[in-house]
Amino acid sequence: MEQQQTPSAVEQAMLAEFERRIAAGETVEPKDWMPERYRKQLVRMMSQHAHSEVVGMLPEGNWITRAPSLRRKLGLLAKVQDEAGHGLYIYCGTETLGVGRDELLDQLLSGKAKYSSIFNYPTLTWADIGAIGWLVDGAAIVNQTMLAKASYGPYARAMVRICKEENFHKKQGFEIMTVLAGGTPAQKAMAQDALDRWWWPSLMMFGPSDKDSPNSAELTKWGVKRKGNDELRQRFVNQTVAQAQAIGLTIPDPELTLDEATGDWKFGQIDWDEFHRVISGDGPCNRERLAARRKAHDDGAWVRAAAEAHAAKQDGQGGAARVA
Ligand code: BYC
């Protein structure tokens, strides 16, 4: 009689096959077998990413009514709408992993879920809108170009489209900064002030240093992350220093020096205490952001109720209820 394999042996064989596929560069699709831990890690990372896109609309939304011209207003409106779309693609991606958007939104609104630290800083002047496009979208592109090669198909494919849109966002932000930096002394000072305030939080977007990053090893082993947090941060610094120089702005880091041997711009110490404060809920705007999201959710209750009633009517339930 054939001996039955114990579940753990089956599981081990499936895991080995899964890892062979990843090593061969194959893409994992929703109906493929995957280790529970891979699924959980993806849900964690993708839901944080989706939440970041949605919360990320708030700092910029703050300036839609105060944009300095119709052209600027149109660009900003389009950008903020794009961010909502990015959130939706990524929430759809998490649905392919068996987790509904309602559950994830509950986690966001209850304060349990994380979202990117960067969106807990205030947008004080119009130049902040330029700085966000240039630096925040610029950092996001560096990170997400890498994620477009992630092993999980739905996430990787969402990143391809998102990166194209983020490129437009970065260009509009850099153009705002270029115009301000070449304007009156007061406009240039406003642009420099925005760079001073957004520079270090932008570097924190890449996450802790690799040696302090508990998730990196597993995510790298399973091909979700293709590069480490430090390498991507360095890539962003290298490309951004040249851009700041081109428009006559100064990166607020006295320790910034070019390493001739590697071509890398070496930068000073990131304030990791500030980073940990912000991601644990105690940044300058964490409370304001969550309050705004909760209000938007409550205000939208009638839309959800109407959509559900419409869906029920479409599948005949509403009709049956009316007859009864
Ligand atoms: N902020 O082990 P680590 C946009 C957490 S939005 C908050 O290195 P991992 C845009 C991390 O979650 C684009 N938390 O984590 C939208 C972990 O905590 P948990 C946003 C952070 O996952 C609107 C702990 O720290 N992009 O472009 O290996 C307008 C240890 O970290 C942060 C994404 O979401 C942070 N900055 O790597 C404009 C990209 N960093 O979960 C623009 C997708 C770390 O264990 N995400 N943490 O409790 C990623 O690429 C990765 O998740 C990270 C972190 C590189 C961020």
C-alpha cells in the first residue's frame, strides 16, 4: 500500500516548488498555491500602499481651492484623482488575496493599519505641492519601479500603470519648483523652505535601514522586494541632488558629499526617532489625517447604501422584496 505523505511533507514540497518558480522568475498569480506567510506579507504591504495613496490625497487636496491659477488647479485635481485610482487598483489587488476592502478600511480607520509616514506632514505653502510632486512622487517612482518586477502578478502589473502616472506627477511638481526657484526672491525662498521641510521625510519613505528592516529578508527571498531600502534611498538621493542643483536649490544636509569612487552622494544621519514617532501615530498630522478619513467615510455612507440597494435590485433581490 502506498504510504500517505504527511501534510507537512506535502507543504514542504509545495513550498519548494513555489520557491523554484520564484527563482526561475515566474509570476505568482491569485489562484496559484502560495505560502500563507507570503499571502500575509503581501496583504500587509499592499494594504499599507493602498492606504498611503488614499491618505496621500489629503495634503494635496488642501491646496485645490487655493491653486494659484486655473492651469495649476487642473493639474493638481488630475493628480489627486490619479492617487484615488491608485488606491483602488491596489485594494483590488488585495482582494485577489482574499481580503476585502471593507476589512482593510476598518483597519485604517481604527488606526491599526499603517500608511506612509510622509503623509503626516502639513502642506503649509503652495511650494509644498511642488515639493510633494518632485520629492514624494519621485521617491515613490524609485520604489515602485522596483515593485513593478515583484513576484506577485496583480501587484506588479498595478505598479506599471501607477509608475507611468507618477512620472507625470513628478514632472508637474518639478515644474512648479522650477518656476518658483526662478521667480522673485520670496518665491525662491518659499521653494527652498519646502525643500528644507520635505527632504528628510522623503528619505524616510524608503523605510528603515536594511539592518533594521524586519520584513526585508523574507520579502527579498520571495521576490517581492528586488532591492533593499538603503539601495533605493541612495538611488533617489543621487538623482535628486542633480535636479536641485539644476534649479538652484540647496539640499538641507551639510554632510552631503560626492563619493568620487562610487558616484554616490553620501548623506547625513536620518532622524529615526522622528520616523518611529510618526509611524506609531504621533507625527505632526496623524490625528488630523485619520479624522479626515473617518469623516469622509461617514459622509459617504449614503453612497455605499445606494450602491448596495442598486446591486440588490440588479440581481433581483430588490424586485422580490418590492413584490413582497
Ligand atoms: N511609512 O521591515 P520594513 C504615493 C514600516 S504613496 C510608514 O522595512 P517593508 C503618493 C513597515 O511597514 C506610495 N511605515 O518594511 C500618494 C514595517 O511595519 P509593519 C507609498 C513604514 O515592508 C499620494 C516597519 O516599518 N508607497 O506614492 O519591508 C500622493 C519596518 O519596515 C515606512 C508604498 O507604500 C514608511 N515610510 O518595507 C503622492 C510602497 N517604512 O508593517 C504620492 C510599498 C517602513 O511590520 N511599500 N515602514 O508593522 C514598500 O515598498 C515597503 O513596504 C516599504 C517598507 C519600503 C515602505
